[in-house]
Amino acid sequence: MIRVEGLTVSFETVTAVEGVDLEVGRGEFLTIVGPSGCGKTTLLHAVGGLQEPTEGRIRIDGEPPGRARDAGRVGLVFQEHTLLPWKTALGNVTFLRRIAGKPPDEPGARRLLDAVGLSGFLEAYPRELSGGMAQRVAIARALHLDADLLLMDEPFGALDEITRDELGVELRDLLRERETTVLFVTHSVPEAVFLGDRCVVLRGTPGRIEGVFDLDLPEPREPSLFTDRTFQEWVGEVRAALYVEASPRR
Amino acid sequence: MNAARGVRSGDLLYPTVALAAGIALWWTLSVALAIPSFLLPSPDEVAAQLVGNPRLYLVNALATVEKVVVGGAVGTAAGFGFGLVVGTIPLARRALYPYLVTVRVLPKIAIAPVLLIYLGTGFTTAVVFVALVTFFPLVVSTAAGLSRTPEPQLDLLRSVNAGPIDTLVRVRLPYALPDVFAGLKQSVTLAVVGAVVAEWVVARRGLGYLILLGMENLRTDIMIAALSVLVVVGLSCYGGVVLCQRAIVRRFPVTGTEP
Ligand SMILES: Nc1ncnc2c1ncn2[C@@H]1O[C@H](COP(=O)(O)OP(=O)(O)OP(=O)(O)O)[C@@H](O)[C@H]1O
Ligand SMILES: [Mg+2]
């Protein structure tokens, strides 16, 4: 569904990513790990049509990302929840869909908030929600767009470990039936392994792909996996790719 | 005032006591030292002046309020509109913002004589002058407020291809409200100053004119009475803006904003 070919993005003074080739299948959950400043956000923005490539090209179902964006196919979730402080949880979820020019579907929004465990907080304002709850609203908001491409930039980065594990499990459950393609950026290797169908390691300045890992772990992913041997091994391998001296490029 | 609004009873009590003490001191001094009332009238003389001529003070207070309201409305509306342009059109911002900041160091009062030449000595001159002093704070604060929207929020809006009007009206403006109100509060204070200055220069009515009249006739009681009415006028105008802000902040509670 997504094809990234030789992507390079440069800003005035720095090159953020260089020579990135990547293919992502429909409904795939792809996680991206890498140290700070290796261009993860930049890569995500390029795929979402928010950042023009300097070199190379990106195709989503054969079309440039701008087309997918204009068609309302792209949902974004950031580290900060970016909820509007003057709108309720429900208001925030329906607002973005309306702005995107899609027909209103309030029952759908209610169902989604219910699915992320917030049925009792429809009328709550962001300041009344915990960080984890606010992030759930942000996820519901992105899903309510009926986007088939979800770009998540460290969505659980500001949350405590218990909440992020919990949310990760829920997110995966929610997405399993939806055929949503997900690009999920994280700093946490265990999270990347737990959630990903595949995991990409990005590193260096400018950022390049250091390795791609096919995570053949049992489905559905459940918290018991955290103690699983294979899981641990994958975490080890991904860590190795992140931390070893730069290996010769293939 | 109640605790729910974050105002403790002492917040009102102590200043009231301080005011009473101040007036008592003033009274005692003027009686004990037998200060002649053309130098410093006693509080009761000022009060008598006020109570004895209610129409005089009311009419002149209204004349001042009229200039504040009309001039302030024109000036802040224009300032807000201009701020929108500067805040939303990058080219306009880059070209004009340096001047807007520079103009701040110019005392607007110095413009009054210039206006006199172009517009004569009438009501219009006073209104234009008030409008002028209230204009700049609103331009700067509106333009600054429009840049308050968090960058990720704008990315999100771009990712769903949001239209510029939606983005401006539904997101950027609400985020700008705290700044806009900060500008309005500055403007309303300046508007009262502006109205009084204008009355010194051009008017035949208003509290500023009354103060001037009191001075020319060595009537300190009239001057102090007019000044106290001016304080009430100033506070009411400021209070009006604060009430307005409270109502709107309740509807658009942008975090980090206290009324
Ligand atoms: N709009 C921009 N203008 C100039 N430089 C930028 C811009 N965005 C990113 N960069 C630079 O590109 C590089 C990669 O940034 P990017 O935000 O993509 O990294 P990241 O992997 O997301 O980092 P983090 O994990 O800290 O979020 C950095 O050196 C950054 O300074
Ligand atoms: Mg980033």
C-alpha cells in the first residue's frame, strides 16, 4: 500500500533522513524505533503528505501522499494529545471529522470512545482527563476519521509504563478488525516489538534504515508475551541493531 | 465575591479598610492642620460637591464614557482586524511587525496636536485620538495570539486538509483569545487616558475638561471630585472588559488562562 523509494528529506542545514526504502502492506502494523533526531517524525510527515521529499518518492496506492491526505485517508496521533481544551472528549472526536469534510457520525464517535474505555467521559474536558485518557481520545479521534492509514508519533511517549502497555494491547485489538495500516514511532524497543508486525530500526544523522525485523510472534498479542522467550530474543536483536557500532551498509 | 471564584473575603476586606483609613487620615490632617480648602479640601467638602451637583458630574462623566466607548470600539475593532491580517498573512507579518513594535515607543499623546490640525477641535478629533491609542495594543496582541496554536495542532489540521477559514475561526482564534483580552485590557486603560488628554486639548465637556476648569478657577474640590468620578469610570470600563472575558473564557477555556 505504501511504497517509499530513496526518500531523502533535507532542511536548510540538516538532512533528516537519507535513502530510505520501505514497503508497507495494507493492514500492516509497522513500528519504527530509533534514537532522538534520526528523522522518525520527518519520515512520518513525509508519508502523511505534510513534508515534501527532497529526493526520492512516496506512493500510497500508486498516488502521491498529498492525494491520500486530501481524500481524508490519513489519521495522525502525536505524543501530545493536541485536544482542543475548549471541547469535550466527544466534541474533539467529532470536530476533526467535521473539519475533514466527512459526514457527521456521532453514534460512531460514541462507539469509539466506548471502545477505548471512555464511555463515562464523553462530556469531560481535556483538563479533566489524565494523560492516558486524553491519548485515548486522540486515538478515537484519529480512528473516527475512518482513515485507513494511521501515523502515530510516540503516541504513548508521555505515559507511564503500565498505561502504555495497557493502551498498546487495546490499540492492537481495536485495529485488528479495521484493516488500518499503521506506522508507529516509538523510543521503546519492547513496545516496538510487542506491537509491530514488522519493526524498522532507523539510526544515524541523517537517519537511514539499519534493519527491518519480521516479528513472527503469536496473535493476538497479549501481555503474557512480555515474558515470552521469542519476544525477549527479538527485543535483544532490535536493541543490538540500535546500539552496536554502525555495521557496514548493505 | 465568594470562595468559588478564588476570592477570599480578606481580598476585599483589607483594601476597603485601607481606603477608609486613607480617607480618615486625609480628613484628620485637613481639620487638624486647618489646611485651607483651596489647597486641600476635606473629604466632606468633596462629597458635598459631588452630591450637590449630581447633574454636572453625570453629564461630564457620560461625555467621557462616550469618547471611551466610541473611540475604543473603533480603535479595537480596527486593531483586531489589522491584527488578523498581520497574524495570518506571513508576508504582511514580515513587512509590518517591526513597525508595530517600534511604534510602541512613540508616546501617542504626542500625536494629539497633529490630529488637531487635520481634524479640528471637535468630538471627532477626540474619538480618533482614543481610537488611535487603543489600536496598537490590539494589533500586536491579536497577531501574537494567532501564533499561540501548538504546531502539532496545525499539523493535525493540515493532515485532514482543513480549510484556512475553519483553521482560523475554529482553532487559531480561540487559542488567541487570552492574548486578545490582554490587549483589550491595555486598550481600555489607554482609552480613558486618551479621552482625558483629548478633553484637555479639544473638548468643551467631559471629566478631563472639568479638571482643567477646576484648575483654572483654583477649585480643588471640583478637581478631586472629578478625579474620583474618573476613577469610577476607569474601573467600570476595565470591569466591563473583565466580565466579557470571563464569559468568553468560560466558553473557550484555553488552559493557562486566568481571567
Ligand atoms: N522543520 C524543520 N526544520 C529544520 N530542521 C528540522 C525540521 N524538522 C526536523 N528537523 C531536523 O531533522 C532532524 C530529524 O528530526 P526529527 O524530528 O525527524 O527526528 P526524530 O527522530 O523524530 O526525533 P525525536 O525522537 O526526538 O522526536 C533533526 O536534526 C531536526 O533538527
Ligand atoms: Mg519525533
